[in-house]
Amino acid sequence: MSVAASRYAKALIDVLFPHKAESGGEQLQRFSSLLSEQPDARRVFENPAISADRRKMLLKEVGDAFAFDPAIRNFLNLLVERNRIDLIDEIAVVYQKILDEKLGIVRARVTSAFPLDSAQQRELAAKLQAATGRVVRMELSSDPLLIGGVVAEVGSTIYDGSIRQQLRSFRKSLVQD
């Protein structure tokens, strides 16, 4: 991540934390997603040949349509004025990391052999919270090659409870003996 994106994200979180920090992050992510889904809009917002006033008018319309908080509107206007709207994706990522850190949240990428139902998700989240000592938000996916069980990646730690891994360990122990 760039130094500039980190500075902008930190400044925004300082303005919004604690009362509006989560909704501000969601709004920032919505704007970033809009620009990813609409390359023409991204080109307009990032084009310094188009006057900042015109880009701000368009930003006002987008802000009205998405009901952005005034602080988010001001922040996006600042990025337009300084021709730094190209950093919006990085800023959104850094912002979320800083917010998670402040709230004591850790993100986990969880892969299971089959999709988990809500009870299994709650149970797994509770076990990961016990293991990490932090609130866990999970990003779920499935991979039938695991055969059974789950693999959870929390930061740089991998918790591998898959049958595939158990079979590998069993095979390794058989070869070593």
C-alpha cells in the first residue's frame, strides 16, 4: 500500500471514529466498488483534464444517490481536488484494516469441503475467537478437494482441520516408520 493511501485512510478514520467509522468504511467501499464496476465513471473522476468542479458535481449526484455521510462527501471531494481519487481502492483497504485493528477484529478466510450452514459458521467463529482472542469475521468459500473439514487462514496462521491434511500426516507417519 502506498504511503499516501495510508495517510488518507488514517486521516479519515480519525474523523469518523468511533461513531461513524463502520458506516463510513461501508460507504467508502461502495464508492470504490462503483468505480470498479463502472470504468467510464472511474475515467471521469480520475481525469484531471475535466475540471474539479464538474467532477465534484458528479460526485454530489453519486453521494445523493448513495446517501453518503457529509464527512465521506468532503473526503471524496478532497480526493477529487487533489487528483488522488485513483487511490480510492487502496484507501478503502487500508481504512478497513485500521478499523478492524481499532475494533479488535481479525479477518479469517475459511475454506470448507462443503458450504457451511449458519450453525456451523457460528460454531467455527466461536472456536476461532477462542483461538485468537479476538472477534472473527469470516470470508467463506468451499473446495471439494479438501474431502472434509475446514482450513482457516487468520493473518499468517493457518488452522488446517481438513481430512486431506490428516491423510497427508498419516501417510507421512507411515513412510517415516
